[in-house]
Amino acid sequence: MSYQTLPIKRRISQYDLIRSLAIFFVFCIHSLGVANEEYAKGEFNFCGQIIYNAFNTIVYTAVPLFVMLSGALLLGGANRVEDFLGRRFKRILIPFIWWSIILFGLSIFKEHKDLSIMLIPEFINKFLTYGVHGVYWYVYLIIGLYLITPLLRPFFRNANHKALLYAFSICTLFVIISALFPDVRWVKGFHSDYFVYIAYFICGYIIAHYLRDLKYTKDFSLIVTLVILVLCTINGIYKFTTLPLDFFMSLSLFTLMLYVPIKETKPLLFVSNASYGMYLSHVVFISIFLKLGFSDKLPLWIEPFAMACIVMIAECALMLVIKKMKLNRWLN
């Protein structure tokens, strides 16, 4: 099978799985606050350190999975620039604006600020710079990736196998060199903290539309995922290498998930379709549950996972209400 003929039905099901797991991983990451503090204090025993680092290795693939999925879906398209950007920005900006207003309003209430006309420029400044909440950095990242997508599409539409392998190799090599030798001039001259996400974006397309169909990719990705999981776990404790193990973990896990024999189900489609709204709103539920003392009610080793499960249930309920009220356009 050529890299241009990935079965559409199977692809969609597996993409929904990746998106759904990625948003759950995001919930896990943002539920790790108490565990992170205790780990930094050295409160975990050796077994606890293993569980903590293995858990982190898996869940911190969340954003890379989202970015690779975006690359897989977008880089092979042929829309006109204005149509592509118009649809994408309408889809991403309207819910982002409304949730930013909601979270900004909640922060005013939480901090007991007086209502004032000066809050408007404060909101505008936050919205246009670093966001009204720290977790919103991803939205600004994805906007940047959307802006460069029309420039990348002509290459990927016309690239042969050798060109795709070259693109994959140069992205991987750049990430490795920038991690091992950050002062090398040719790396430093082009280096950006966010370049790795451009690499994820490009690699996601190449994996899904070419590497996935090679003979030994499935077996290789399974072996790499397990080996990198072990190495990342050990490296989290002993810090024996500066190799970008998390980069390879994300690539291999994304590849492996493309082979999961999963059928489309309504719950999976619902979570996948609602993932953006869940991302924009989940910090509200996490804050509420932390206020209620949820983190004190369970053993520390399971608390982040349990918190993420509770948040997922709450988010599904919220997104269902939003859907029933026909507010998807504004909040999801």
C-alpha cells in the first residue's frame, strides 16, 4: 500500500483514539501539581519514583500527540490559503475568545478585584501576549503552525518517498543535535524552543502517510516505545543522558497508536469532537476539585490519574450540556 492510500475509515477511528487519549493525558499533566511538589521534596521512595517517572513519560506525550495529529490531517490538503486559514481560525478563535473571557472573569472573582474599565485593556494585553491562563500556550502554538501550513503543503503533496525520508531525518537530527549540542552554530542560528513542535508537525504527517505502511514499522514502534519508556523512567531518576528521549517516545507512541484495531463508537467520537472545548475549560474543574481537597483523599501515587478521570467525567457532562444548548460554535 502506498503512503497516499491509508484507509480512511480506519484512519479516522485511530485519529479519534489519539485525540481522546491526548486530552486525557492533558488532564493528567495538570493534575500532577501536588505530586510534583512532593517529588521535588524527595518524598517518594524508589518504587514511587519509578511510578512517577513512568507516568510522566507517558502523559507528557499529550501535546506532541496533538501536534502530530494536526500534521497528519493538514499537511496533505489542497485548500486555498484563504479557505484553509478562514476555516481553521474561525474554528479555533471563537471558543478561545469566549473561554478566555470566562477564565478572566473567574480570576477577577477569585482575586477579589474591583470591576473597572481598566480590566478591559488588561484582558486584551493578556489575550494578545501570553494568554489569560498558562495552559493556553498551546493555542498560540497551534496558530503559528496553521500559519506555516500553506507554505509546507506544496512540498508534502508532491514529495516522493526519498524526500519524505529526508524531511523526517533532518527534523529528527535537528532535535537530537539541539538537545546534545545547543551551542553548535548551525543549530543555535536557527534554534527556537518551539522548533521541536514543527518537527512533530512534519513527522506526524510522514508517519501517518508513509512510515506507517512500511513492513516492520509496527514491530519497531512497539519495541522503541517500551525501550524508551524504560530509559525515560530511569533518566528521570538518574539523569544519565540529555538525549531527547521524550521526542522519540512521542513519535513511537503516535506510530503505535495508528495500529490499534479500534472501531468507531459514539463515546470515542464525542470525546474526540469535544476535545478542544475540554482543553479550554478543564482547568476550571481541576481548580474546583483542588479547592474541595480532592488531592488529600487518595494516595499520592494514584491521585493524578483519579483526578484526571473525574475531570473527564465532568468535562463530558459539560460538553453534553453545551451541545444540547447548541453552543458548540461558541464554546467548542
